[in-house]
Amino acid sequence: MLLPLSKRLYAARAFEEVIDTILDDTIALLGAEYGNVQLPIGDALAIVAQRGLSGRFLMAFRRVNKNDDCACGRALRLRRTVVVRDVEKDAAFAAFLKDAREAGFRGVQSTPFFTSDGLLLGMVSTHFANAHEPTAIELETLQSYSIVASEHAYRLLGNEMLGTKAGRMNTTLYASILRPVSIEARPRAEPTP
């Protein structure tokens, strides 16, 4: 399983393309409905790519730090994968339960992506419509993939600082979420005869 994922990853030649590939591969590997990638900006994580999540959810999780008890905050703090099989039954997730319900997910996993030297690339979270726990084989594959993906992404980053790239990607993503509908894009009313 790791070989086809790695081939797809190495076909990506730009940092942003790698991030999108990581997200798509992780969603497919775990059979999730939704997902996002967060990159570090200072001590916080910022969402830079997403699939299927609402604007309201994205605004609620625009910045997450290690003191937050959402899955990605815990994973950042613990430096390992955190699985919340059922957000409805996880006491630590209570502060984020309304956001999960509105976004339409019941299960979530968050995996930090590190290089083999322990350098953090970011966090990949996948969200499941129903209570769900990925299998041990899926999580082992994801762990191996995370190292390959992190090292490839860092190579493509070149001399640019990760926080700088993350800030630009976050701004671009949120600009598309917050962009008001222009007058020209609104449907025109048909004239009344």
C-alpha cells in the first residue's frame, strides 16, 4: 500500500501539490469523508488545505494550539496520532462538539507528520460521518507514509521558511472562504412583463 502512495507523492513537484496529495491520500487510505491539513505558524497550527468541511468549521479551527483539546491539539501536544472514535462520547472533546455536529462528523483522527529527524511538517486530520476507528494496519501505513511525505515536502520547500509558506497558504484558503459573492455573480431577476 505504501508504494502506490509514495509514487503519487513523488509525482507532485510543488509544495502545495504535495500538501493536496497528502490530504487526498490520507482521506482515501482511511476511508474518511472529510479532512484537512494544518501547518505550523509559530506555536499554532493553521489550516492550509481541506476537503468537504464547512466555512463555519474552518473558521472555528483556523488556529489551533497544543493546549486545545480537539484531536489535532492533543496530537500536537502528544506528538503522536490521536483517534477520537466517537466525539459524542469523548469528554475532552466537549468544547468542540457543536462544531463537529455542524460539520457532520462523528469520528476524527489527527496525525502529526514528522521527518525521520523529528522535524514537524504539519498535522493531517480526517473526519468520519459515523463513529469510526482506523485499523492498526491503516495507522501503521499512515505513520510510514507521513515520514516519506514530510521529507518530500521539505525538499520542495527549498529555502522558504515553513511558517511563511503556511501563512500564505492559510491566507489564500480563507480568502476563498470569506470571499463575498459579487453583484455580477448573483442571479439576475427576470423582468416582469
